Amino acid sequence: MPKLAIIGYGNMGKAIADGLLLSGNFTKTDIVFGTDDASNIKAVKSAKTVILAVKPDVIPVVINVIKDHLTTDHLIISVAARVKINNIKKILGENNRSGSSNSRNSKKHIPVVRVMPNICAALRQSMSCWAKSREVTGARVKVVKFILNSIGKEIEIKDEKQFGLITMLAGSGPAFYFYLAELFEKFAQQNGLKPQDAEKIIKQTFLGSAMLFDKSDISAEQLRKNVTSKKGTTEAAIKVFKKYKFDKIFLKGLKAGHKRASL
Ligand SMILES: NC(=O)c1ccc[n+]([C@@H]2O[C@H](COP(=O)([O-])OP(=O)(O)OC[C@H]3O[C@@H](n4cnc5c(N)ncnc54)[C@H](OP(=O)(O)O)[C@@H]3O)[C@@H](O)[C@H]2O)c1
């Protein structure tokens, strides 16, 4: 595996690094970090595979600093939400859509991959959805898959326009589970349960539910119905969710996020 540069060591950059190290496929000496202009340049000089894990508005800043040091042997992997492959190509100074190769064009065409991972990468449980520019073929696809499989599961998204939706499902997805967990915690504590007991109960309930959903071939809807006995306790709660249109509110939230992610 080629040496990796991770530019941006915040929540996502750290989660990716932790997952890669946990996989055993990478050691500390295989990864260099870029945290400012000087170390970003040093990182791309020593590693051909470069993961950009800075905020979307910092992507142009970073690329402008490193671009003179990039060659066609490099592979750029950006995890930034909302930043299209073509945007990266433009900042790199390449004008062709998706970086299509033109042998008569003297400009270098750097292979670019856009990934939407999630924070579960730290435990090798990310769902990483990715799209690629035309130069990413053969061995480079293998490199991308190897990296992403090291931090969880991966899926190639052929139509980059779906990234707004993917961002909601895979990138932001964990936050919605955590939001629900927060509400459970609040409810448990309001009703007198010790915080550490509430945390233990909620964590195992979420984990068990996720594992059951993962391992069974029953739909989420049917699994939910299996827990909801007629006139039972779950049904009493679900009736209230339905009365106050929880589903509509939730879908409205997802729609707003989807819109923001698609800008
Ligand atoms: N967080 C997630 O769950 C998640 C999920 C999917 C995708 N993403 C994407 O991942 C990217 C990073 O998100 P994040 O949540 O990890 O943000 P974050 O925690 O703010 O991390 C960004 C890091 O980049 C550093 N940085 C700023 N300017 C830099 C520069 N010029 N060179 C090198 N490093 C620089 C920041 O340092 P300072 O704090 O010192 O400025 C910070 O450590 C975003 O584009 C986001 O869309 C995040």
C-alpha cells in the first residue's frame, strides 16, 4: 500500500486514521499528517495518496497550497461534504469535466475521488460512499477500495448527483441516531433513572437493534411491527408519534439537510 497523507486532523481525519491503524493494514509510519501549509506540502511530497479531511471552505485553501507539488502519480481523496469532483478539478486548474483525459492537453490530470464516510470509521464501521474522476482506474480503484474497506464498508456511487442524499444517509446518519439516543437519555433521567444505568440500557438497545437489523432479512418496518403488540406499550408511544406527525417532521429535517448537502 502507498504511504498516505491525511490533511486535516479533526473529527473525520482522526476517525479515518484511527480506523486505518485499527485495521492493521496501516502502521503509524504509513500515515503522515498535514495540519498547516508547511506540513501539508511536506505530506504530499512524501505520500502519493492524499486524503483531504478539512472543512469544505478550507478545501480551496489547501489545494492552492499543495497543487504545485502534485503529480499525476498522486491520488486525491476528498471527504468534504458538498465539494464536487469538478470543483476540485477547477481548483487544481483542470478545466475538463470530471478530468477527462486529453493527451493533447499539456495540463496534468490528477486522479480525484470523492468520498462520504462517517465518524464510525474510528471503529472500522464507516459506510463510505465514493465517486471517482475518469483517471481513477485499475490499481487506483483497488487502492481506494482497500483504504475504505480498512475503515468499514464501501460502495461506489456512479451518479455524483446522489451525493447530497448520500451525505444525509451515511455522513450525517450517525448524528440522527445520537440525537435519538440523547432524547432517550433525557427521558430516562427525567423519570429518575441513574445516568450510568440509562446510558448502558440505551447503548445496548441501540447496538442490539442495529445488529438485528443488519443480520436479519426482515425489513425495518416489519422489525418495528414485531415489537409493537396490539394495544401494548410500544403501540401507545407510536400512536402519539403518528398523531403529532413525527414522521413528517423527521422527513422535513432530512429534506432540509439534503438541500444543504446538494448546494
Ligand atoms: N464530522 C463528520 O462526521 C464528517 C462526516 C463525513 C464527512 N465529513 C467531512 O470531513 C471534513 C472535516 O470535518 P470535521 O468534522 O473533521 O471537521 P473538523 O473537526 O473541524 O476538522 C477539520 C480539521 O482541519 C484542520 N485545518 C484547518 N485548516 C487547515 C489547513 N489549512 N491545513 C490542514 N488542516 C487544517 C482544522 O484545524 P483547526 O481546528 O486548528 O482549524 C481541523 O483540525 C469536512 O469537509 C466534512 O464535510 C465530516
